[in-house]
Amino acid sequence: MRKTTEQIMRVAGDRIWEYAELTFDQIKFSPEVVEACRANLCGNYGRCWQCPPHVGELEELKAEYSKYPQAFVFTTKHSIEDSFDVEGMEAARAEHEEVEDLIRPVLPRGSKVLGAGGCNVCARCAYPEPCRFPDRAKSSVEACGIDVVSLAKTAKIKYTNGENTVTYFTLVFLNGNES
């Protein structure tokens, strides 16, 4: 994993705020996170291929990701005007996703990237028609039932970084057993 971490940091540089290397058993999958998705506060539950219930049941997701012995989590931190600055948050998320795009070429083939927020490859998901871009579509960390607050604590990464900031998380399940 050290080799991949070094490559990620080489290509992303100071755009990554904090990061950690983890093993699968350090990642908490939570039924409460799945229930929060079912509450449909974002409006995507059952309407997007990369959101519940289409991503799979919690136990299926745990089984799928258990095949990845190692993971890399990183954050980006962004200044915004205030906690109501939706435009600033959207711009920050776009910057965070640029970092995801930067690191993809150095990830071991078959790695799985779970990003911040739902999939936004398309302005409107093709659901119920087949996904138009299955190679670029991605689920969020939460959509897969992973507790981000617990993830931050385990990784010793700050979940929040102060007033007038927004912090975005990406979790990468790394394929292969690197040293």
C-alpha cells in the first residue's frame, strides 16, 4: 500500500488535506447509515443506480468490499463563505472530484473509489434505463453503508475543519496486496 500512497501523494500533492491507510476490518459498515439513506433526504433513494437500494444490501456490500484488504481514505478542505454557501460547497465538491480524477491513473487496476455525495456523472441519472457511464459512475461512501464519522475517527482525520469550511471524504478500496 505504501507504493500506492506515495504515487497518490505525488500526483495529488497539497490538494489532499489529510489521508490514512486502513485495512478492511477498520471500516465500519452501519445499518443506521443505510436507514439515513432510506429517509431520502437527498432525494436519490431508489432513483439513482449508485444509491440505495440499487447498490446492494449492507451485508452484500460488506462481503464485496471485504475482498479488498487495504484502503486509502483522504480528505480535501475548502473555505466557504458560511454554512449556507451552497454554491461554494458545490464548487468545493467539484475540486474534490478533480483530486479523485488525478489519482485514478495511479490506483491498482480493479480498485474501487467511493466518493463524496452521490454520483453526478450525469445531470440526471438514466435510472431505470441502464447506466450510460458504468466505467465512470461511483457511489458515495455513505451510499455503501459506511459511517464516515467513525471512519474519520479510526483514520485520525478531522471530520470537520472549523468554521466556514467544508471537508469532503473519498475512500478507495485498493485491489491487490501491495507492500
